[in-house]
Amino acid sequence: MVLVFYSLSEHPGYSDDGNFVRNHETAIKREIIANLAREKQDIESVTLLPNTARGEYDNGGDVSGHYHIYFTAYVNHNREQTISVELFFPDASIPPFTLFPPNPYKDKGKKMSNWVMGNIEVSEETSR
């Protein structure tokens, strides 16, 4: 019985946002490396940290907004060199002055399959 519950659920320690990052890890890594290559960053590998993922609507929902997920990763197998990543969901939006923003994972009208890479901030590598 416990096995059935565990296999039917997402990773129990992660939020919906963390599970999204985990479930789309390969595509997200590919996009991060491609974006940083265009910026002439020397990034060969990315390790995502899904437990750092947090999602929110921009503008706090006051003037409408789209859903974003922010999370941290480290690069080139170096835990000292981190990046902050933003994913943007253009099809998961809310109208202006929404008092209680809906959960985009439970609202069938929100499309979480279409995402775009947003800002990526690379930290300075610290020396040991």
C-alpha cells in the first residue's frame, strides 16, 4: 500500500514548483547551458536544486501577471558557483486585481507546458 502511494505521488519533499523543475530537468539544463553559451559563459554542466524552487505571479497579481518559478543551481560541479534561474510561463496568467491567485498546477485553464527561460544570474566563483 505504501509503495502504491509513493509511486503515485510526486517527490513528497518538494513543492509543486520543485516537482516541475525536477520533472523538466533535462530540458531546463539544456536551455540554461544554451543561454549561457550565447553570453560566452564557460558552463559545461548544471546541477539543479529543485528544493529551492518557488513560484509566484509577477506584480503580485495587482496589475495582472504571469507565473514565474525561481530556483538555484550550481555549475561545473562546483557548489561554490551558483546561478539563479527564472522560468516564465506566458500561458499561466491571471487578470488584474485577482484577490486570490489560483494554483497554476490545479487550474486546468493555466498552461504550464509552455515555458520560457527568463533571467539567469551567475554568481562569481569563490576561491577556496
